[in-house]
Amino acid sequence: MVGAIALLTPQFLRARGPLERDGRARLRLALAAYSFRDYYSWFKGKAQKPQEGRDMDLFSFIDYCADHGCDGAELTAYFLPPNADRDYFNRLKRHAHLRGVSITGTAIGNNFSQPKGDFLDEQVRQAKQWIDVAAQFNAPHVRFFAGEMHEFAEGRDRVDNAIAALNECADYAGEKGIFIGVENHGGITSDLLVEIIESVDSPWIGINLDTGNFFTNTPYKDLERCAPYAVNVQVKVSMQTPEGEKYPADFDRVVSILESANYQGFVTLEYEDKDPLAHVPEQIERLRAAINHR
């Protein structure tokens, strides 16, 4: 493993540093559609039989966000029906505006830690398609993955491939006025994630900071490392040790880290624990209280 990690030694000229923001930190409360991932009639393009009390679509999800006082709704791409077209996107956008909810962005499940070839090319092509969808939503942000840490450890070329793919996508996103937020997903370390972001020569890329995705002994230190690059934040109610043991997240500490980084944008609750209908409302209020320092 030591030899594999050594392959990740920085070799790129740093393109830029942390995001520069004028003014003071401003945090806006949002909710991710992924919080209700078991409640949608469509999931990953496959029809599911609606379960009693568990039939939701993105229109009713937007209603849920409005009814619970959320400023924004993150519309995870997985839950769009397979026949979604421009008319569907426009109706969804209209519905959100009439309910006073901002569509904060969408989220896709790409993988750029691949060898060069047809699969990686197809991943880039599909990622660009979702940038187009975000543009139709008038959404400012698309969540990307860089790839999987165990695949990056296969060789330095895997990191280089991911950076090249992100450069291509960021150029395309910039033409549409869309931010790409690369999530700390797949076991990626905070140092490698920052290296990748700094190596992409575009003002339209940053980090989609998931507060529950650093499975280390120092997750809050990892969050501090990445927060200055955040263009979107997803907050989990639980953290996880390297051994897989869950423990409650400290929302006040998360908010303090974001404020210290002068973050200005959406703070999106992404609930992944059991029984969201019962527990999401209380977690929304917990996060609201932390943001408002009550």
C-alpha cells in the first residue's frame, strides 16, 4: 500500500487555490432528494411498485421542502423518471418557483478513476448531459465524483485521467454557467481531493463537501482542509469511524468550520439513516438551529 500511495504524490502545477469570497459567511438551508431514496416510484431508471405511504416524486419532494421551511431542494438525478424531457424539467422548475424553493442543483454518480478508453469517454459524455439538465433547471451546481480511492491507487495515470476528465467537463460547465462540485466520495482523502481540484484549470469547479464521508480518525480536520473549496455542502446526521462505527455528527462544529471558511451557499441535509419520514423534520430543525446559532 505504501508504494501505491506514493504514486499519488502531487505532480501537477497548481492551477489555483481556495475560492475567494467577499463579505461574510452566509448559509442557506436545503434538503437533498436522496434523503427519501426508498420513496420514489422511479429509482435509477427502473420502475418500482409504489409502497403504501411511500410514493413520492420530485414535485412532492419540492412540496415537502417548502412545507418544512427549506430554502432549497437538491434534485438527485437518480430520481428523475426515465422519460423526463424539457417539458418535465420546465414544469418542475415552475413548481419550485411557485413554492418559493430554489433548485440548488442535481447529483450524478460518475466514475473518472478509470483507464483511458470507451468507458471513461462514456462517463464524460453522460456527465455533460447532466450539466445540460442542470442548465434547464437553472440550477447552479452539479455534484460529481472523482472516482474511487482504491482505483486511484492503481497508478498515477488514474489520477491524471480524472483530472483530464474534470477539466473537459469544467470547460463545458463553464459555458453553461454551472459549477461542478467534486464530492469527497469513494474513500478519497482530503489531500488528494484538494490536489485534484487545484489541478483543474477552471473557475467553475470546487468541492461538494459531504460532512459524513471522511471515514477517518480526524474527520473534522478533513472538513477544515476542504471547506475553503466548497461550492455546495451536504450534511449527514452521522459520522463514521474507519472501523465502520457510526456516531452523531456535531452540527454546531460543522457550521463553525463553514463559517471559518467564509462559505456562502446552501447547506443541504442529506439524511441516510432509517425512517426519514419520522426523523427528517427534527434533523431539519437541528440544522436550522445550528445555522441560526440558537
